[in-house]
Amino acid sequence: MAGTAGTPGTPRVLRAMNDRAALDLLLEHGPLTRTRIGKLTGLSKPTASQLLARLEAAGLVRVTGTSEGRPGPSAQLYAVNPAAAHAAGLDVTPERIRAAVADITGRTVGEFELATPRRSAQGAAQQVTAALDGAVKAAGLTRDDVHRLVVGTPGAFDPSTGRLRYASHLPGWHSPTLLDEIAAALPMPLEYENDVNLAAVAEQRGGAARGHGDFVLLWNQEGLGAALVIGGRLHRGWTGGAGEVGFLPVPGTPLVRQVTKANSGGYQELAGSQAVPRLARELGVEDVPAGPHADAAAELLARAADHPGGPYRRLLETYATRLATGLASLVSVLDPELVVLSGSCLTAGGEVLRGLVQTELAELAAARPRLVVGDVTEHPVLRGALESALATTRDEVFDTSR
């Protein structure tokens, strides 16, 4: 493959570029023959053979079988060696920590969930290590086998202070020494990311936002938030608070002051999941479910999407207007190509809710982005944490120029 402009064309660099291209093709397509790799990379057969021998010797690829059933002699099939490295992700909420370990191909090999009641005797650092150890054990690995860990939390750690902001509802995570405590306990590189940002990573890598460089992900589950992707990169803001749209003042609610103490704001009060059961009662919906407001809201919106008339229809229409009210401010400032609706409360409403929000947004904002429902509905924050950890791990492990 040709080098890019400004890249030194040394044999080592060119070999490394070809190696990485081949590894990425194997990740994308699965097992391939030497001939197929040569065609996809533009390399000659001898060069492709040397490349595969080099990667096999480095433990990065392995032979997985032969291409039986084709005319002529069977050709060996090569695939990325799953055991070349492992990465881990954590999804932290006030109620539990969900952990998972994936091999270098992205396949999840171990999962664990740790309940974190408010009166737990464990501190946050102990909870992180316990959750990770549970997933590592389920994978049949040890901590030392994990190349990198990405932890997703509500809010964000301020890069200037190292303290968690915008998440006063996450008990035990606000100590100024917490990050140092976790780093001292674990032997691998650690990264921390906002949970909604990780949901956006999951959608960008393998979901509804794949191939899009400018999009907004609107999230509504336990809290209302957004992730902003501009030019293909997450925009986090100066203190990590970009996208904390729950604090956004909006028409239709009283002006909320001291929002960080209240851990809420106008848009959260208007369209957060806690507003849905209350709105349903006001509109005459019967059998409003009890329990956690996120679960109740998701059940109500799923019911409403399946019942086209009566109070359920009014619930969807009113809620769509509320969602579009805050979303109009976002799209007016950012003018994104795409808006992804994610989180259990928005995906529960499905295409019916999406269409209503799209119609309302066209009335409230000059920008006209396309709205889609998120594709990654199974643990999107955890999936994004794994994808983020794997991206950096692959860059490091697949670098054969060293």
C-alpha cells in the first residue's frame, strides 16, 4: 500500500502500515486467504506471504482452517488471534456496576454485574476492582491479561481537578483521591468517560451513526443527556460537561436554580424519564406502572407505541413536543447531520416516537437533521467502553514498527 503524504517511506514504516491494513481487514471481514488479503491490500503474493508469516510469528494472526470447496488446492485461512490482547469496560450507575472483558477481535468473553447499594461497605475503588475481577474470572483470565480499562460514569471527571462533576447522585465517587486509589489498585492503563459519550461511541463504531462525523446522541434513561460528535470526534467541553443538557433551561418549566445541587434542570424536569409517569396520569392513562421511573417510562412509551389512539397517543404527542423543545436548542447551535435517539425511554417509543419528534423539531428549529433510533440497545454504555478500550489497545498491540 502506498504511504500517505508526509509519512517517511522507510521499509519498517511501510511494513507496519501494510501489517495494520491487513489486521484491520481481518477484523472487518473475518478469516481470509493469503490471496484475498493480497487483493484487498494491493500487495503481491510474495509480500502478502511475508506479511502473514511476520504477523503469525508475532502472535497477531493464526491459521483457522482452509478454504475447502473451492476449485484447486485448499488455501489456508488466516484470522486475528483473539488471545493477542484483552480489554475491559465498566458501566457505573448508582445501583450497580456492569463489567465486561473482550478479546482483541471485540468478542465479549466475560461479564459480571455488581450491585452497589448506597449502604455498601465497599468504597468506589473496591467496587471497581471487584466488578473487574468478576468479569476477568468469568473470562478465565487474570488482571494482568487486561491491556486497558475504560470506565463509564454519569457526569465527567474534570481534567483540571480529577474530581467527578455533574453527577451528585453517584455516591462514593467524589473523593479527590479516588482516581489515584483506583490506579494504585489496578495494573493496567485506565480511562474514564461520560456514559452518554460511550453510548455515542457504540453507535458510531457499529450502530446507527456509523459513517457519520457530525451527530448528536440524545440519551434518556435514568437521566437526560447528550453526546456531541463533531468532525468525527467527541466534544467534551472544558470541564467535561458538554452535553449535560438535562440542566438546559427550556420553556414549559420553572427556572431551576442551583442546578448542580438539585442535579436537575429545566429539560430534565420537562422531558426526563421521571416526567413520563406523571404526564401519563395527567392524560388519563390507566395502570401507570410503579417502580423505578426509567423502567416505568420505558414501559409506558412502549405501550403507547403499540396503541395508536386515546390517551396513549396524546402521551406520545405531548412527550414528543417536550423532547423537541430541548432538542431544538441543540440542533440550532450545532447543526448536526444526524440525531440518534438512545436510552431505554427513547428506544421504547421506537419509530412512532421518532417520527413525532422529527415532525415537531421541523416546526421548532431551522436546522433539519435526520432523526434515527439507536441500533445498540443492549448495554450501549458498556459496549462503548469496550469499543473505546479496544481502539487504543489495537493501536498499541498492532503497531509492528517498534
